[in-house]
Amino acid sequence: MKKGFTLVELLVVIAILAILATVSVVGYTSFIDRANNSNAATELHQIQSYINADLMDDNKWEFTVGTSKYVVTKDKTTGTLTATVDGSACDVDDAINACTDFDGLGTIAAGTGDAAADLVYTASNGKGTASWEDILPTT
């Protein structure tokens, strides 16, 4: 009597191992994507806290891009936001879009439109993204 496995038995085992490996890799990459996006959301929350603190202190959020100075101001009574660049009025969404780097955290890029809600934040590790929606308080 011969000892060992038949070719069919070996092929079945190899097929089962291949299926298990595929399921594991898909689950792992999904987990990594969720972790990276969670990291981006955490960094975005830090930025939101920073901006909110600036707006609460003096109702202004100031930043410089190149040689241009941007100021986003929150009206104390109505809560509406206005923006200027180098002293001239500009669109609030354009001002937000101009602020592309946050002191070593991540970067901002325009999404499909030009509104603040369409901006996408990319985490500092370059791997996770989060929506820029609701970053500035409106009330």
C-alpha cells in the first residue's frame, strides 16, 4: 500500500489555501484603508479645533499662503463668515481652498466642485482622506 496524497487531494488543498489567502488580503487591505481614513479624520478634527479656537478667541482665523494674507472673520451677531485676501474681499470657500498646508499635518485639495464641502483633506502620512465638510462653524 502506497502512502501519500493523490494529485486531486493536493489540488483541493492548494485551492482552499488560495481562497483563504485571497479573503485574508482583502480583509487586511480594507482594515488598513479604514485605519488610514480614521487617521485623516482625527487630524482633520485637530485642525477644526484649531480653527474654532481662533474664531472663538477673536472671531478671526488668519493664515498666510506665499505672500498673501488671508483672514476669515465670523460675525458675532449672525455667525456668518466673510473672508479677505490682502485686505480685499474674497469668497470664503476660495480662502479655505487656499489654505493647503496645516503645520505638518495634512493637505487640502479641491474635490469635484469649488465649495468648502467639496474639499478633501489628505492625512500627513499621505494615505488617508476625510471630507473637509463642516470644518468651519457657521453659527
